[in-house]
Amino acid sequence: MAGTLYLVPTPIGNLGDISPRAIRALEEADFIAAEDTRVSIKLLNHLDIKKPLVSYHEHNKVPSGKGILQRLETGETCALVTDAGTPAISDPGEDLVRLCADSGITVVAIPGPCAAITALAISGLPTGRFTFEGFLSVNKRSRQEHLASLKDETRTMIFYEAPHKLKNTLEDMADAFGADRKISLCRELTKLHEEALRMTIGEALAYYGEVNPRGEYVLIVAGAERQAEAQLSMEECVEKVHALMEEGLSRKDAVKQVSKTCGVPKNALYDAAL
Ligand code: SAM
């Protein structure tokens, strides 16, 4: 019988965040695949776990992935860890999961620390709908194109960012989204100097003109205000009002709602809907 790949989340700063289930998966695995064995060995020493380690990272993921898959196919159990957080979220774990999925190997994800979700939760921005954008390209043009494609995105957006790229990214975000757009800059999450700055992109640019960015960042950017459906004619807006009334809304409430989304004056719409 084939083995199982366990995705084992590791702390993004605070060692106390490793869960008993994550520890058990590490203890019970036949071997551990690690993004950087030097980083993972420190955690394993701290947990007093001794297991054979194989390296699995961006630059060896094809040959190493094949080797791991072969061992899984012969019935071994592998625990995958990355440098920090949940494997497969903006790290090469994604490719190993795909390989296993394509080969019918069971993949079990143990829930745990993830910088994106931790930052979103404390951002103070809407969490109901969000989009994860990961790292922006280091290439200026690709970065700008990526941001331009998000200009009208209404969901809250999550980005990972390195400190040395932060200022350029904020400049490009100001161009794409406007300096007034709200942003939450979360750094050093779960660590001693954890910080969540909540400001506008313009204020962030001014702040980091004075202060040097330090630590790893998650940027949470507010979505665009919902665009008014201004292109609709008055007749189409009236149809929307009637449709809402058929759903049970009063004329007054239906007019209020449609006038807001379509950007037409309430009184004119009310008269037209009579
Ligand atoms: N798989 C990881 C996860 O679940 O969060 C993310 C891996 S990605 C290679 C690393 C990026 O996550 C960093 O560049 C940073 O943007 C973010 N990150 C990781 N730890 C963080 C922390 N303690 N505080 C803020 N951001 C962090």
C-alpha cells in the first residue's frame, strides 16, 4: 500500500505555535522532506526528533520530488516541512502536492501557522472575501502588470513581501491603486517585535521614507470601492427596482439599493419606478 504525504506547518516565528498533531506527524514519519535542512534541523532538535531528512527546494524539486514520490509509492510516510508556515503556500510544497495528487498518493494537510491568514486576521480590513497574490515579481514590468490587473479588484488582497523590495512595491501600489487606498503592513508576526501598521499606501510611503523596512512582511490591501453600475439606463435601473420589489423589498428600500449600486439619484429613480 502506498504511503502518505503529510504537510506539516511549522512556526512563523513563535516556537509555541507548533501543534501536538504536527509534532506527532514529524515523529511518526519515515522521513522528513525539508525546504532548508539547516533551518528544519533546529526545529527538530528543539523538539528532540531524530529522523532522516531529505532536501526539497525550488532548485532541486524535480529530481528530489521524483525520489520522494518513489519512496511514497513503496509505502513510506513523508512529512513535508518548509522554512516557516504552511507547506505549499508560496513555497515549492505546491509542486510536490501536485506530483502526489497526479500519482494517486494521499496528501494530508495538518492545519497550522500561515503568515497570510495571520496578517489578514489582524489587518482591520474586510476578511469576508479576499484574494491571495503571494509574491510580486522582482521584475518591475511584471510587478506593475500584476498590480494593474488588480486595479478593480474589490476583494481584500494579500501579498508577501521582502523588506528590501517594500518601497518599490509601495510606489507601484500607489500608482496602481491610488495613494489613498488602505493598507495594513504586518511584520515579524508572532515574534517579539510583531507590528501591524494600518494606514494608507501614501502614508506608508512617507513612513518608509524615514524608517528602514525590517523583517518579513505581509501586505494586506483594501479592495477597490465597488464600481457604480453607472452605465445602466434609467429604464434598466427601474427594472432592477421592480425585480427587487418582486423579491419582497419595499419600493423605498429597492430604490435605495439600486440608486447606490447604479449611482443614479434616489428621487429620480423613485419617480421613474412609480
Ligand atoms: N508557507 C508560508 C506561510 O504559510 O506563510 C509562506 C512562505 S513564503 C516563502 C515566506 C513569506 O511569508 C515571507 O517573505 C513573508 O512575506 C511571509 N512571512 C513568513 N513569516 C512571516 C512573519 N513571521 N511575519 C510576517 N511575514 C511572514
